[in-house]
Amino acid sequence: MFTPYGKIGVCLFVLITGYFLGDKFITVISVINRGWKVWSETFFYAIFMWIVFAFFSKKLSLLLLVKSILPVTTNLYWFVTGYIILILLLPAINLLLNNINKKQFQYLIVVIMILNFMIPVLQKNLEIMIISPYLLGAYVKINGFEINHKGFYLTFIMVISYLQVVVLNVKGHGLALTIGIIPTLTALLIFLIVLESKPFYNVTINKLATTTFAGYIITEYPLMRDLLWQKILNLSNIKSALFADLIGFSAIFIILYIGVFLVDLVRQKIFNILKIDNIPEHIVAFIKNNSYIKRYLK
């Protein structure tokens, strides 16, 4: 049940980024700061979990250690790698988006969406899936976008996605339906519905949102993923798919919205005390104030 919705979450995350950043002039310093925040949180949890698993299992995987030390360059998390690459390219991407007309923007989206459509067929270039929702988010912000009967289309596509995965997973093809254009369009419909909704402010939701990325990093760490889905939540022997979905939903709620929430609050406190997020700014300030380095750079 949950397989189709993971990539929808990915697309929503990037689409939100495109909506709020797509029409802005992005500096190199700002993307370094944004990339650093994502990288530092990923590095923290990757190293932390490797140490925990190494302590309890008494097994040391040097290859996984290297990947944990370099979680972005070794593609330990494909989404983190793709997202940071996107962030670092934003100065050039946004320069392009803000200097082309509406027709050229639409052409660019169509080309990227066609490539996105080919992902389930080729099973390659997942980074394209990150570019397309960013472009859509930026387009909505810059040009606006209207779709009638969004609720109907959203319900239809999500039901079809679920039925396809349940049926085709038996043959091993279900995963191909959860990437590419389907989650991108689903995310777009959800986003447009939210844009038309009445704005509200909720402290609890906002606080939970700050720990959502940690939920992805923790549960998708290779050893944690195996522990969760092969040992703790091994539902392969349950014949009722509905019952298995109910157990899975309950476990996800407890793990993500209670366990991860509490853990990440501690991580946030540590980062605030050590001022981890401000490290790039301190480095830039040090370079600017160091006359020898400035002479060398010249």
C-alpha cells in the first residue's frame, strides 16, 4: 500500500522547494548553506547509526563505514545525493528559468516530463525525477497553473496506483509504477489543492515537519531498513493485505511520529548548541577577514 506514496513524498518535497525558490536569484553562498544543512544532518545520522549497529551486532562493515562517512558522494541515499546536486545547480537553473518566456518554460517542462516518463522503462536517471517537480513548482509560482476537478483526478490516480502495485507486485513490476511521471503528477495535484486551501498555522505540525527528513534518513539506512522490514515488520506471512497495511501504518506512525520525532529533537538541540548550521558562514567570514588567503585567491 505504501510503495507508491514514497516517491510522491519525494516529489512534494522538491516541488515545495521549486515553489519557494524558483523565482529567486540564488547566490553561491546560499546554496552552499542549504546543501550543508542537508549534508550535515545526513552525515550525523549515517555515522550515528553505523556506530549503534556496530556496537550491538559486533560486526564492522568497512564499506558501509566509508559510505556513511561520505553519504552524498557514495550515493548512500539516492535522494539526498540528487537533491544536493539540484541545490548546488540552482544559481544556474534559476538564472535560466527567470530569463525564458512562458512557452520556453513549458517546452522545458514537457521535455523533462517525457524523460521522467521513461524512467520506469529504463530504470535509470532517477535524478530526472528530482528536476521535474522543481520545474513544476517554479512554474506554478512564476506563471500560475490551474486544473479543474483536482480532487477527482487525485483520487482516481492514487486508487489506480494502489491497485496496480497490489496486482503487479506479484510479478515483480510494481516498483516501476512508483517512480517517474505518476508520483510527479500526483504531487502536483496535492500541492495545487493545498495552495487553494485556507492558510493556517499549527505549532505541532510545524515541529513535526522539522523532523520529517530525519525520518527518511533513519528508516532508509541500509541496516535499519533491513531491521525494520525483514525482522521487526516481516509481514510476508500475513495473507490479508488489508491487515498487513493496518499493521504497517500503525508501525510507521509509532516509528516516524514518535520515535524519530524524539530522537531528532535531541539532534536539533546538539546542532543548535554547536552551531553546526553556521559553519559555512564562519568559514566564509574567516576567508574574508584573512588577508593572506585573500591575496592567495586573487
